Amino acid sequence: MSTEKPNKSHPVKTAKNSRGVDWISIFIEMADHKNNTMENSREHLIDWWRYSVERISKQIPEFPEDFRTTRIWREIKFVENYLSRLKPVFVGLQTGTYNLNETCDQLRNVFSDEKIRLNKWKQSLDNLQGFTLWLPAFYHAREYLMGAFPLGIEESDRTCKSLIQSIKDPYPFLEAGTRHRFDESFLAFKKNYISHYTSLHEEMRNAIRNVKKEESKVDPVALRNLELLSDLKYTDKSYLNRVNILARWIQRNQCFLPVSRILERYPRCYCNFNPCSIRQTSSPANQINGIILEGIEYFRLVLSRCRDLIVKEIKAQKPENSTLEQINALLGRGAMIPLKAQTVDTLNRIIRQNTSYFQVQMRSRSDREEKPEPGG
């Protein structure tokens, strides 16, 4: 009789008297759970359900479509199946239908009294929770990598391609270690990318400043000649277009934005500077002059093919000496002289009067370029 009195006279005060004490520890992950009171254990269990499990259960249906792969979906269904069975148990615990010991019995029944099964489900739940919390960082990384320019730097470009490839299979990201390794690689790539991009951006700005300081490097007389000659009927306008495009590039790339700060969020300066362009246009003034000279030579070649007709028409029209001098320079092989609009107007009158002849010359030039003569 005396041995039974202590059990009858002392109420159950601590969670260590619960048969499911170890099960509760697995759910709420508290090492010192055995020293908690029954009421504290109950509150911890309810809090775990409210603020952890119910939150993930609401977020699962909102998973983006590109993450709904077969393997991820299988993982989600595994978690959801047990969630649906656990929900009435926790509703009963919160409403008082079940006390803590009865709740533990219900939880053990759900998992067939197998801790291995509970641990597997708990790990899958933790994976989904961690994955869900990580998604905003992942979205940033994915958008950054997809928008990044190739730098022409082997290590950086290779890392970028590798990270993009890993994004195509999101299932491994359910595991915390994989997410951590991806984050480390992305942050290392981003740091190097910002450094190299900023350096190339500054190199481009210096190149533009040099062009602006030394505008005399662009031959204004030759540029004006090209502009006038581009008004000739039936001729190629692409040379002047290329000059204008390059000039607009120079104007557009006079960027004074805080590029390093921009690159923390977005992989391109708002001026949309492409790092590869600095290698293609490292000397814009020289490129412009080269295009101008190439264009003028094209017009001189076209007109020289029509030399006999032009000379015949000039003799009939008897233009001013200055116009005649300019036309002779165009038809010759010596140095060019400054042209005037009046000279181009004279040539256009000749072209209009002999449209078919000049059009044939244009076509014959294109044919020879597309089909070079043998040995050419």
C-alpha cells in the first residue's frame, strides 16, 4: 500500500511522464524537452504546428511551375499526405479534445509507431521549409545569371554556365548543403563579375572621354564628303549609317551612373554596356575614319565605272569650274578635295537622266562582290 501512495498523491507535472516524450522531441527539436512541464510541451507543439507546418502547407500550392518537377512533386505529396493525417490531431490538441499524452498516441499511430518514418517525413518537411525560405535568393540568382553578359574571361564565364546548368534541375536544392554550395558559388561569381564588369565599364568611359577630348581625330572634311555622296541616287547608304551608329554608340556610352551599386542588384549597367563591346570599339575615332575612307572609295569606284557617260554629260552641261574640279577629283585616283552640295546635285541630274545605265552598274557591282571572278 505504501509503495502506491507516491504515484497517487503526486500529479503528473513534467513531460517526462508522457509515453511520447521522445516523439515530441523529434517534432519540436528540443533537446531539453524532458525537463519541460506538460503545459510548456503542449504550447511548443502547438506553436510548431501554427508557425512552421501550417505556413509551409499554405506555400506549397504556390510553388512556381518550373519547380514542379516529378521528383519535387513526389516529395511534396509525401509531405502533404502526412500533413492531412496530422491536421485533425493538432486541431484536437488545440481545442482540448486531446491531452498531451493522447496527442502523442495519435502521432505515433499516424507514423505506425516508427521513428524512422517520422524522421524521414520531418527531414522532407524541413527541406521544403528551407527551400521555400531560400526561393527569393534563388530568384535573384537566376535572374542575375540569365541577364549577365559574357565577360570573355574563361573562369567567370565557365562558372556562370555551370550555375545556369544547375538551375535547370532544381530537385537537389531541397537539400540544405546543395543550397549552401550554390549560394557560395553564386556570390563568388557575382563578386568577380562586378569587379570585371566595372573595370571594363570604366575602360569604355575612358575611351569615350579620349574621343571627346580628341574630336579632331575624326576627319570633318572626309565626313562631310561621305554625307554628301550618300545622297547620290541608287548608291549604298550603309557606310554613313555605320558611322552614325558608331557615333550614337559613343554618345550613348557616356555613362556616369554608379555602376558598382547597380550591379549589386542587376547584372548590367542601366546604359546596357556590353563588356564585349569595349574590345570591338577600343578606338572609336579610328574606326569612324576607317569607315569614312572605305565609303568614299566605294563612291569613287562606282562613279569611275560611269566615267565616260559622266564626262560626256558634264561637257554638255558646262558646270562651274569648282564643280568640274570636284567631279574630276572624284573620278580620279588622287587626293580628295572638299565637295559641295551643288556638285552632288549635278551628278544626281546625270543619274536621273540615265537611270537604267546607273542601276545596271549598281547591280553589276553587287554581282561581282557576291560572285568574285576566278583567281580574285
